[in-house]
Amino acid sequence: MLNDFMKSPVALIVGVPILFLLVVALVGFVPQFFVQPKYDFVYIDPSSPDYYMREERVSVSSGRLLVGSSTEAGSVEVRFRRFNTDTWESMPISVEVAQALSYDPSFIAPDGYEVSHVERGGGGVSRFFFVGSSYSNGSIIKKGVVSRPLPITLLPRYYGGSQFVGWVIE
């Protein structure tokens, strides 16, 4: 009975798409589990009250974080967050803690992992059948062709995202 089913065209009609979906899932989702960067990174929290002045106030020189004072009266401190690549979570850190760390400010870590911004726009066939299209921004950590999405968005200031400070070198 099973042999007769395998010879019928229904097996091909049902089996080939299921096999295709399994292959796509394996190729698309499994590699992200192999992304294991060794270095944490620090970024500026976009909810900082002094958020729009951050690029003028924050820089990394010779591996050290420099935080200048704002010229505006009543300015508050910039808020920093450290992204832990072991737990895949981010936690707030004080300016003092952030300044005590050593940094590599490039987007590529010493172990070869890179923080990248990705833009995903909807469209294609769905654009012709539906009124709107979707669009989203995000950030990933990648090395070669293997990548993993970050739960935060790191963008330049004018896009309204978080500013990447650097990889923590310990």
C-alpha cells in the first residue's frame, strides 16, 4: 500500500513542497545557532534624554571611551548598554563602567564577527495583490555568510537608532 502511494502523483505534489520547505528552514535558520561571538559590545541607549547630542559627545580614542560635556544647560548623561553575546541580552551600564572598559570601535570584532544594519522591504508579488507593503530595519551579527539577528537596532543617529560604541576588549 505504501509502495502504491509513493508511485502516485499525490506523493510528488505533497512531498516535494514539504521537502523544499524543510531544506529552506535548515539553510535559513540552523546557521544562526552557530553564531557565537567572543566579544560583547557597548552601544548608546536610544532612550537617553540627551540622545540627539550623543555623536558630538561620545567617541573612542586609543581604545578608551571619551564622553564630553554638552554645551546645553541642564543636559543629562548619555545612557550606555552592554550587549552580552553569551546570553544575547543587553543591560544598562553607568558612564563610569563604560569608561573603564577597553574598546575596539570598528564594526568588525577581533574574532571576525561584524555588526551590520539590514533593511528589509516588502514587495515583490505581494505588492501587486495587497495595498501596502512592509518595511523593517534591524541589526545582525555576522561572520561570512552566517548571521544572527540582534534584538536591538543599531543605526546612525539620523535614522533614530542606537549608536554602536565598540567591542569590549578584556
